Amino acid sequence: MTGDFPPCAIGNGKPVALTFDDGPNPGCTNRLLDLLATCRVTATFCVVGSSIRCPGGARVLRRISDEGHLIVNHSNDFADLARLPAHEIAHRLLLTNSLIREALGADLDVTMFRAPNGSWGTGGRVAEVAASLGMAPLGLGRVIYDWRDEWQDACRLTANLRAALTPGAVVLAHDGGGDRTATVEAFERVLGNLDDGWTFVRPTPSRQPVSRSAHGSVAPVRGPARPQSR
């Protein structure tokens, strides 16, 4: 079991929040942004400092901001923060915020942080560091498993995405950290064919940790949580 801070989507009709991790990625993120603009959907991008520094990363981040999407801190790299001392966690989060603001040329107030691999540490201590820096913890939500090599197929990810899209859900997908072509294709198939009543909102974070099984069910935390890599 691993501790998490399960988010939710709150709004009219059938609210859902789409979140994308590990970008910005000049190829796949731009394709996603084109799709979101066409469908008039806003989303949340959990960005990684090292991705911002990659060629074209800062330009894509500016587009994310200019088109009205929410930017969330996803640390500077993919290190397991639960294994690091508090001062090193804070350094990585502050560095990422600095890279975001430098890329945007503006003093953006970054209000949420999502831990890489959902690794919050015993008692949620990574979340405590983030909170001390003014950022609420954004948990994993409903995943579509697009980080797994065996799921790199647009048809399978389309089925996963349709299953994850439920009212009140926060959906976690990836626009970076690898080739996300299949992920983009899944969203292209689903977003253009949704029935009426869906509203796309920003995620609402939770400050109450729960324990999450490998299948995504949740139960109150009753003891120390061990991070689970994904």
C-alpha cells in the first residue's frame, strides 16, 4: 500500500479533471494542446523541471499557460522524494518553480504539487514540505496506465480512458517521460465523441492521506505507508 492524497473534480453536470504528467514535450504536448483547443477543454499539466529545460520545453510551457491550462509542479526529475531529506525535497520543488517562472517570464503562483510516482513518504512528509512552500498535494486520481510498456497501444488506452472518465474523477495520463503517441491517439478518439453534460474543471486536492492498493481502491491509512513505484 502507498499513501496518496486522492483529488476530486467538482463542478456542474458531469465534472472531470484531466491531468497530464511529465511534460512539457514539444511533440505530444503540442498535439494534445491542439486537441484540447478544438474540443474547448481545459486541463492540468504537471510539469517536470528537466522537461522544461529540454529544447522547446519552455516554448510549450508558455503555450500551456497562454491557452488557460493549469500548471502544477511535478518536481525537477523523477527521483523518489520520499527517500530524500526535507531540505533536498524543498530544493527540487523550488528549482522547478523557478524554471516555470523563468520560462513564462512571469511570477506565476504555483499552488499544487504532484509527487513523482505518487511517492509521498511515511506520514505524507513530502506533502508537508510542499505545503510549507504554499503548494497543496495533488494525488494520482484515476490512472490509464499509459506509463507501462505493455499498454502502449491506442485501442487499449482508449478503453482505459473511457473507464476512467467518471463524474467527479481526476484522470491521470502522460504527455512526457517517453513516447506518448498512443496516449494522444486515445484522447483524440474519446474527447471528440463524448456525450453531453461533461464539464472539464481543475482538480480539487485533498489534504487527507489514504492508502491506495495496486488496483486503485482506497482505505484510511492505519500505519506507515511504503511508496509504490509506477
